[in-house]
Amino acid sequence: MPVYKLHYFNLRGRAELARLIMSQAGVEFEDVRFERTEWPALKATMPFGQVPVLEVDGQMLAQSNTISRYLSRKHDLAGKDDWEQALADMYADNINDLMTGMRPAFLEKDADKQKELYEKFMTETVATHVAIVEKQLEKNGTGHLVGKELTWADLAYYGFFSFLVEKFGEDFLKDASHLKSLIALVAELPNIKKWVESRPKTEI
Amino acid sequence: MSTRRRNEYKLYYFNSKGRAELARLILAYAKVPYDDVRFENAEWLQHKDRMPNGQLPVLEWKGQLLPQSLAIARFLARRHNLAGSDEWQWAKIDAMTDTINDTLGEAIPIYRAGEDEEKKKEAIDNFLNKAIEPLFKRLEKMLDDSGSDYLIGNQCSMADLAFFSCYDFAVGVFGDRLPQCQHVAALYARVGQIPAIKNWIEKRPVTPF
């Protein structure tokens, strides 16, 4: 069994999905977290000068969704067939877009401007997306985003939306009962619950 | 009734890192508690007249007020074991700190540019190309030649903390555009991992600059 080593900052950010996948799969991993001050020196050792990076048997894999996809495929969380796998990819890409969409607000140093940007993000970008995904969940009718069983798509939505709830409260999900249920479903999975309780507490 | 021992030092500045952060890093390194007074702009106007130069930062020690960020840093560094092991080393530490201070001075046009995006971009590019890059190149060579873990001599000094403050600021301004220099980045990591410094970085107020 390969030993996984995940390299990232001491944040959830773009590494948390991989951590959730490995936790759910019951797979042991070395959760390497470095400080911001250590990053400039480590940057040169990462394949594309970015993190997260998954180290497998001494080989380095970059790109957060690629890492998550690789782990999902290896541990039965990718979807049952080509089409399901593609749908899971699609949902993971959605979350990626939302994370990227949030970056300007996150990086804004002026507190008032930041508040404005976050509000715009939540009321426009997120609200629009929530309405769409709520309909998809309803249509799929299984409680999961893809097919009948848990896939990394569910974990991706849990990861990001549980963070949004933490930061902004539950109100934005008031008309999204299916998405709310999905978040609760994942939160209650024993391995996920265990991980969330034991992981380092970080702002993002 | 409990009596709290009064802190020996009181540092006055705005609520930012700016020209006070070097003193704060020195006090953090020395593990010396102090009053970290941060004025809001309106509040500052009430205190301005009693400050020697009408400027901040100011260090209050034994009821006396000392202005000038580098004078404050030197005073604290000498008292708390960050001044090297002999006079010549101290002079080199002093010179290095002045050099880094000059480099940071090149960032001032960025703030003078205000809302003018074009002027701001030009000021940022200038700060990178004419100030930060040459400094980093010089420090990289110095560290490579000396093989030392620190800028002057073999122990942490005021110069390393000044460097840390500068690098930290540059990371905030440039992110990925920051020149990749192995020894320079390693020094930044090294200082950042000193437990007392790491602790300060974690608990200090988060401000844009």
C-alpha cells in the first residue's frame, strides 16, 4: 500500500478535499502542513511551485482536483462508470470555480471593501449556484449528487459549503433543503466526523 | 488586591506593522512584555504634540520618549542580545539594517500613488526591480559565500529581524512575483520558525501593511 504524503499550508483550502477523501476511505496519510514563512523556501521543491502536492512513493502530483480524482478512483469514490465519473468531475470543477471566485474577496485587504466583495459573492455567485444544484439534487433523487452512492462530488460540496456556513451562517441555504441534507449526510459519516473533530482548526 | 508588574517598555504606533514592526520583532525575540499601543488616526492627533518629533513610532522607557524607528530598534537590540558579539559586528548589523530600511523606503511611492492604478503599478514594479531584486541578489550571494545561517556572524541579530520584516512585507506586495532566492528564502523560514517569532506572528493583529 503506497504511503501518501500531502503537502500544504496549515489550512483547509484546496487540500481539504483530498484529506476528506482519504479520511472517508480509511487511508492513512501524512498530513504535512507548513507555515507561510517556510513556503518561499519550499516552493522550489514543488513540481509547479504550488501546493497542494500529493507525494506517492516519492513521486509528486500537483493540482488539487487531480489529486482528489486520483485518490477517489483508487478508493472507490469516483463514480460507478465513465458517465458518473464525468459528472463527479463536473461537480468538483464547480467547486473549484466557486473557490476561485471567492479569491478576490479573500485577498482584499481593505475591510470594508472585503465585506462588500464577500456579500456580492454570496448573494450573486453562490446563490445562483445553490439554486441550480438544488434542482439537480432533487432530480437525481438519491440524496447524492452523482448516482446512488457517495462520491467525491459529495465530499467536495460538503468541504466548501460547510466552510461557507461556518463563515456566513446557514441562511443562504434556507431554500436549499436537499443541499442542506447532503451537507448533513456527509457530516454524519463516521470517518468524516472523526476527521473533522481531530483536524487542526483553521480559519479557511 | 493583585499588583501587575508594569511593563518596562511602551511602544506607540498606528495599528499597522510599518515602521514599528522591527521593534516589535526584537521585543518578541527577547520575550519581553511591553505595551503595544496602537493609535487610530483620530486618537493620534490628540497625542501628536507630546511626541518628540510629532511622529511615530516612539518608545517610552522610564518615563522618557525616544523617537525614530531605527534608534528604537538599536536601543532594544543592544539591551537584548541582538547586537552581535563585538563592535565591528554591531556596526555591520547596523549597516545592514540601514540598507534594508532604505530598501523599504522605496515602497513609499506605492502608498503615495493612492487610487491612481497606473502610478501604483509603476511604483510596485519599481519597488520590485530597483529595490527588492538587487537587495535579494546581494543577500543571496552574501549568505552563499558565508555559509552562515544568519546575515551577520553566526547568530540572530537585529539585521535578521529587519530582513524578516522586509521579506514579510514583500511577500504581501508581490506574492508569486517575489524573486526566488534559495538562501534568502531559507533565512526567512528560519527566522519565522524561531518559537518566539512564530508565536508573535500568530498572535499579532492582522493588518494590510
